[in-house]
Amino acid sequence: MDTQDTLQKTIPELRIAPRPSAEILQMLTEKIPGLHPLPAAILWNRGYRDFASIKAFMQPALPDFSRMPAMKGMRAAVARITAARAAGEKILVYGDYDVDGTCATAVMYSFLKKAGASVESYNPDRYLEGYGISRAGIEFAEKAGHTLLITLDCGIAATNRIAEARAAGIDVIVCDHHTPGEVLPRALAVLNPKQKDCPLYGEELCGCGVAFLLIRALCEAWSLPEKMWREALPLTAVATCCDIVDLTGMNRGIVKAGLTSLNENPPPGIAAMLQKAGYSGTLSVADVVFKIGPRINAAGRLAHAREAVQLLISPDTASAAPFAERLEALNRERRILDKEVTAEAADVMTNYDPQLTKSATVVKSDNWHKGVIGITASRLTEICYRPAVVFTEADGALTGSARSVEGFDIYAALKDCEDLFSRFGGHKAAAGVSLPSENFEAFRARFEQAVEARTKGIAPRPAIDIDAEADFSEWYDGRFKQFFNQLNRLKPYGPKNREPLFLTRECRAEDVRIVGTDHLRFKARSDGAGRASFPVIAFGYGHLFDTLSSGAAFSMAYTIGTNEWNGRTSLQLEAKDIRPEKAEV
């Protein structure tokens, strides 16, 4: 079976948000004079229904930290770090090897060093040590004489390792955001907003976001200038975007402020990386996720995460340049491995499950690179819309990465199999597991049962959420400038605040061209919009060239943005779904 054929048969459901009543829209526009009806409808449907909430959303800012309750464990953490700094104790910041962990390591190390503390950084080797706090890491801290260990983006499940550190005379502060288990590690302080008794419970911070709040609290305790904690914002924004956490609440303020810094005065390491990648445009959340994130991740996937940390803590672009060049080369290698392993994993998936009727995808090989199995799991969820776990095998043990689909809590399903694991951690969208090879078949069967029970045997179906069905003339009129400005004020886009998507029916295409290998450029018009037509880019829709060239009517779901070329900026729609009108929408 051709997995691509299967993907094409899985037509996403179009979920069209209802248009608020005329009375509701009139009420909103009376409260906020000048608010365009379409942004008003989007805000209402996303839960922003009064002046205060709309103003706060459209003018995202960092919270007033002086009025914000302290995270559980924060006072104890600040007191212990303060004592260590005053006494000249050696502090070790210990971060994970992904974007979140390396950014957290870089901001915490840079801050403590600049604040006069004695500090070193450590990131585990993905292949020799695995995820989280390792025995080698504890031994390193003990031999080097560190008396305080600060974990970043890891540690919440490391009960045994933290007990070993305490036995060696090392105090531990855990900064993590992964779901806590039933038993918390006996650390000096645990900073994690997912603790149900934490005053910040519900804030979906990434690991670097937790580290940022610790840095902010230390600045206040040590009477340091605001500039010190603001310097952590660009990398905290990078981590927040790349860890795919909700872009609402505090995260929205962090990313807004961080993106501004990244575009106006990026850290030297990021500037060197973008220069090496040949990118010079204005960074958006998507640019951070797809241009910066993979390059930082490439170090931990294919070499060692410390290379990314060295880039991120570089004091100037000249010293950062060699690390940027190294990460660029690693990222090129990662792309090749990504394609190879995904193709092999797709074959394994369809050989085991030819009709793709299982509730989950669980595959393994002893030939897959450990650094790309997480990417491969994500690719398999795109090919076959269901939770996926991809394992690579070495020395009788399996290391796996799990990825979910929208609305399914993969952490809960994996929890049902916890007794089969030697290590396990993650959250509802992604997780990492390790287990003995002999437990593979038992895990596969039980995990499939767990997924089926939670989905009640109904296979998840991909969906495209439409914010408004509207003819082009509803937004391209005498108020277009006002509409477009208000639309842009909904940024930054991301989880729980995706880019608004519109649906227009009875479209016709003009000047249809194939670009690249499978993309289309054309101009779209609709009968209700008179003679106006709009440039469209449609990635992956080359197979519709003949249909659109024939003048046939089609429905199109799209975002409204701009295209920058040769210093000129012009309006451009990006098609997210195109269907001939005869197809059911």
C-alpha cells in the first residue's frame, strides 16, 4: 500500500465556526469603536467577549510580576541560590538536550555568570546518557565539587537520581514543566506549574519559561536592573515557540516581547545562525519554529547539545560563527536522515498494518538514528492520523519517541503501560519512553488497546478549523486597511491562538503556474467580489493544476498575509485547503 495514497484519502473535516449574531457584533463594535466585524467574530468565538479581555489580547504584554503570585517552591529556590552566590559555591545548571533545554541552560548560565555566581553548565549526551538527569551527570557534579544543581526542562521524574545527588551532598532545585508523577522528587525546591497546588497552575509554560521566572525572581531579590531579566526574553521566546506550548496568557506576552528583541537586537548566537542559514527577513513564530528550532535541535540529535549551548552563550557573532556553521552542517545531515528514516518507518507501519486500521502506530528498528525518531513519529501522525510511537533498538533496549494528534492525551495512554517502561516522561502531546526489547510486543498490544479505549474505537480525523466563511468582498473593501491591521494584532499565532483561517466558495483561478516541485501560484477571484483578484500560494497542490487552469469553481480555505520580494511587500493569500465545488465541503 502506498502511504501517500492513504494520506490523500483522509480528507480533513472542515469545522466552520458559527458567525455571531448581528446583535452580538453590534454590541462588540459599540464597546470597541472601529472594530471590524470579522476580527470581532474571531475574538468572540475564541472567548474574548468584553473590552478588557479584547484589549489585553490585542495588546499582549508581560504580566505585572509584582502582583503575580510566586510559583510554588520559588522562595526556597531563590533563598538557596542567594546563599550559594554569597558563599561562592559551585552551581551546576543541568539542561535537557532539545531546544527548550538548551535555551534554558543558556539563559540560566549567562544570567548567573553575569550576576557573579560560580556556575558551569551540563547537558547529557542523548546516546550515552539519555533523557533527564543521568548517573554520569551526578558523578560529574560530585567530582567537580558542585554543591547546588539546578535542573532545567527535566528532573520532575528523576526521584532516584535526585536522591543520589542529595546523598552526595548536592542540593537540587528542579525547574521543569513536564507532567509530575504521583511521587515528586525530594528536591530542595520543585518549580513546576503543573503541580496542582501551585499558584500558577494552568500556565502552560515551557521549561525555559520556568527558568525565566526564576531569573526574574532572582533579579528582584538581588536588586538587579530590569535589563538583566529582559536579556533572557529572546531565547525564552524561542523555547516557548519551539516547544509548542499554548500561546495564551503569560506565554503570549513572553513571545511578543521576545520576538521584538529577536528582530531588533538578536543574541549574537541567533544572529550568526540566521546569517549562516541565509535568512534576513522579519521573524515570526513560524520562522522561529522552522528556521531556528531545527538548527538548535540538530546539535543534540546528531552530536552533543553543548554545541548549541556554546552558540547561544557566545558573546559576539564572530565567536558564534564556527558554532553556527557546525549546526548548519548538522541540520543538513538531519534532513537527509529524516527522509530516510521516515520512509523506512512508513514501510514498517504498512507492512504490520496494511489497511491502516489499528488505533495507533508502534514501530521499531535497530537501524534508525535515535536523533530523528521524534521527527519520524510526527511524520507518521501526518501520514496516518493517529498517535505514533517510534523506537530504535540498541543493546537489548528500546528508546522511543511518542507523538499525538489533536485532542488525544498520549501521556495518559502511555501511563496505562508504565509498568513495562524503564523510563517514561512527557505531556499530552509528546513523550519519551525506554523499555527492554522483550517488552515491545506487550507494549504495542496494550498501547493500542489504551488508545482504542480512549477513542472508543472511532478513529480520529484531521480537521481544519475555519474562523469565518466569507466572500473576498467582506474583508477587501473600503475598510480593508483597518481589517488587516486588526488581524495582525491577533499575533503572535501558535497553539490555542492559531492564525485565522477563512473559507471562500465559488472561487476561480487565473494565471495558474507550478512552482517548485508540487506548488501552485495563481490569482483567485470570486463572483461576489467583482473584478478583484488576489495572489495565492498553495504549497503541495500541484496535482490540482489542470483543475484550476480549466476555470472550474473551487472552495478555498486560506490565511491572509503578505509576501516580501525585492524589498516590496504585497498582499498574499496562502491556501490551506482547495476543493473543487463538486466535492462535499
